[in-house]
Amino acid sequence: MLPIDAAAHSSRWRRRHPLEKAVLGLGLTVTAVCLPPWPGAVLVAAATLTVLLGPAGVAPRQLWRAFRVPLGFCVTGAVPLLFAVGGPQGAVSLAPGGPAHAGQLLLRTSAASLGVLLFAFTTPVSDVLPRLVRAGVPAPVVDVALVMYRITFLLLDSVARVRQAQAARLGATSRAATWRSLAGLGATAFVRAFDRASRLQTGLAGRGYDGTLRVLVPRAAVSRPFLCGVAGLLATIVLLTLALERYVL
């Protein structure tokens, strides 16, 4: 199991209805995208971090380990805005207003990524997918997602075991040995993927699979006070952004 999935299953908000956490996380994400980067994105990021490290109970180290990957994509997307290609200043030059545009994009995308992580850290995938059928998503689509979710963890476990076995047999002592180990790892994972899929199909057929996977979903009621609190938080961020923007201007 991935660390973020383990954190979601042990979250303080594990028993809350996924709709509540979706409204909060996706609401913060949409707010970060729609509001001006300054001060809107900064306020969204501060509010999201407060919720993650406070009521949600996410450990700072776990949050950083999960956030550094999307942060890398955010930085990668912002860096090209610093430069201009072609023109009278040469083939590659600093773009006029490039640092400001890059900073705005970095603020907005980072805050939006934190909103998505808030939902991911508090809501296991196994709680969301079965409820999508009630929301109108076709059952076969949900079944395929559930199966792929299960197979993904099985393959990750198989890859970890193969890498451990290769390391025990000195499979990374040289560059050539490392490349051979990587090739063997890829081939083994490819073969095991088909084997897992075949065994899963056989197991489903033996259990009378009729086209629908029936999964027990924990009961959870939507909390109106929680949704009212989320609405109040989003409204406060919007009002503070408008007020601070007028004050700065």
C-alpha cells in the first residue's frame, strides 16, 4: 500500500462521508484556480495546510513526501515562463514580466495541488469508487477502476519483492549488472501482470461474477454543519482576497 493510501485509511476523517471531503478539497482547489494568485492562492494554501496539519491530522513528513512530487511539476511548468524564444534580444532571453508570471503560476498550481492532496489524504479510493455508481457513473467503469486499483498494489508488491531478491543476489554491484536487473525486473513484472489478471478472472468466474462487483461500503451520513463550515471557509477566503487585493492596489 502506498503511504498516502495508508494515511487515508488511518485518517481522523476516515468515517466522514466522501462528499464532505470532496466539497472541501475540490472547493479549495477551484478557489485557488479562480482567485488571483496574490493573495488568493496564498490564503488557500495557508487554509489547506492548517486543515491538513490540524483537524485532518496529517503528519508534516508524510505531507512533504507526497507534496514534493506535484511541486516538482509546478516548478517545471513555471520555469519556461522566465524565458522568451526568438526576438531582437537573441534566440533565448529573459521574458518581460517572466518572473512575475512564473511566480503567479507557481502559487496557483501549488495551492491547487494542496487541495487535491487534502482529499487524497483523508479519503481512501475504496470509499469513493463504489459510491460513484449512485452518482450515475456506469457500473462497468467503476468495476474496471476497482480491479485496476487492486492489481496496481499487487504489482507494486511483486516489483518490491523482485528488487529485494535482486539486491540480495548482488544485482546492482555494477552498471551492467544494474541494467540487467532492470531488464529482468521489467520482464518479470510484465509476465506477472498477465498472470495476476488471469487468476483474478478465474477467481471472479468461480464466484459467480455477473458483471457487477458488490462491495460493502461503510455507512456515513452527510454532515450539514460540516458543509456549512466549508462554505464559510471558502467565503472567508474569497472576501479576504477581495479586501486585501483592494488594499494592496
